[in-house]
Amino acid sequence: MDYKKAGVDIEAGYKSVELMKAHVKETMRPEVLGGLGGFSGAFSLSAIKNMENPILLSGTDGCGTKVKLAFLMDKHDTIGIDAVAMCVNDVACAGGEPLFFLDYIACGKNYPEKIATIVKGVAEGCKQSGAALIGGETAEHPGLMPEDEYDLAGFAVGVVDEKDLITGANIKPGDTLIGIASSGVHSNGFSLVRKVFEMTKESLNTYYDELGTTLGEALIAPTRIYVKALKAVKEAGVTIKGCSHITGGGFDENIPRMLPDGIRAVVKKDSYEVPAIFKLLQKTGNITEQMMYNTYNMGLGMILAVDPADVDKTMEAIRSAGDTCYVVGSCEAGEKGVTLC
């Protein structure tokens, strides 16, 4: 008896690392010390010495049951972007710059080419956010999960000068809410998605005119990363008063997280066009509108609160970063929460 016969192939693990090295190398920053394969990732903090009071920020998350879609479609090159996005967007939401990222892949069986493809997506997410991929772990778990399945999660660390920390504390009545467009369902609510749509290759390969693509391609579209957009707003000289990453819990749970007591967000549903994938999901599943807004981003992946005088400058900066944005509402005095109208 040996480890391989017990279900763990050490040689496959070595091959996975070799195959992913080229992707990891593309994410390197000057602060990264050493290379892939050490017991820990080393990152120099010399570059943040000029900050008055540097604050470290962290975020950890996974892709939820969206990985099931990757299994069914046998498409593994973008799920890594989702893992990075869910973490770095949270860091950016506090005004931070993501510095580095680590991933964790648990699999029933290590197929090196598949693992390398997953990490390629992780590396792409890191490149989009400017974070270095300085380490990770691929754990082979025979008997714990099916051989052809895996789970993916990650952890990001960022930094912000305390004076630039976005807390929401200074939001006041009259401030404007700006929404930045999402790329689709992102990585939340897939347990409901999988109940609404038949999860078969035939169903996922079905083309819908209103989507302009197949159902599978629309659903697996990777989560939008907003690091560059928020950085552009900051560099434009705008103070972002509050920022909400619209993830699990939709509008109802996430928008109030950026609000101080005594402030209510008012979002106008007709201020932008809800993407077709959400309309199809709601219609097919006979889901109430309230449940849709309480579960999904409904086309807005990030919502910012800014002074009315900064609206034009903010939107110009967001567009310069390649994102689409809308004025979607305002803040008013009232019980902390959100009103959809």
C-alpha cells in the first residue's frame, strides 16, 4: 500500500505546480519576495512606508455552487476570476488596494491540467485587480468528494491609508447613489439558479435571443472586478463616502451595510435596464420581485455614495476605467435601510 493507492497522487501535485507557474508569474509585483514553492508567500511592505497610517484590509470568499456550473460545462478557465473578484471587490469597497491573493482548491482527484486551468483564471483575476498571486494550496481529498469535482476559495490582503478608508460615516441626506454595472449573476444565488433552470448540457447550450448567447455562457460569465474603477474615482479627486459590494443578500442586505444610522438609501428601479438574464430567471422560476432584489445584484455589482457635486466627475472616472455606471438613487433621512421604488 502507498499514498497513491490510497487516492493521493503526489506526482500529480508536482505536475500541477509546474503547469501553473507561468500563470502565477504573470501576476508578480515588485514587492513579492522569492518564488512559488516556498512554505509561505513573502511580500515587502516597504512601498507603504509613505502612508500616514497604513491599514491592512482582508477578504476571503469562494464561488459558492457556481462551481457546479463549471463541472457541467467542463469550463474551468473563468471560475478563478470569480474567486478573486469576490475577495478583492470587498477590499476595494473599503478604499483599499489589493496587494496579494492566495487560493485554495480542494478536489476529489488532482487532474493537473484542470488544476492549472483553474489557476489560470485565478491569475487573470489577480492581473485585473493588480494583486500578486503569492501562494496557494491544492488539496486532494479522495473519498470526501467525487473525483471530478472541486471547490475553490481564496484570501486577499490589501492596504489603505486611514484617511482614505471608506466607512460610510459621512453619508448625509441628499448624497447621490451611483451604480456600476455587473457582468451578470456574478457568484451569488446559484443554488436558486440551479433549481430554476434544468442543469443539463442541452439546457445550458440552449441559445436565447434575449441573452444574445447560450444560457450556460450567460450564467458562467465571471464576476466583474471593480478595483480599477474605484481607483480611478479616487485618482479623480473624489471622496467616495460609502461603497457597497452587491453580493449574497442583494440590495436589501448589502446597501444598508454602508449606511450610518439615520440614513436611508432610495434606489429607483427604472434608473437603469435590468439585464436580460435576471428577467429570464425571474420569469422562468416565477420568483417575486422582492426575492430577486433580496438575492441578486440585478445588474449593479457596486453602489457608491458621493456628494452631488461629484457625480459627473465620478461617472467620468468610472467610464474611463471601462465600466458602465448609472445614477440610481439618493440618500435621505430615515430609518437605516433601503427603499426600492
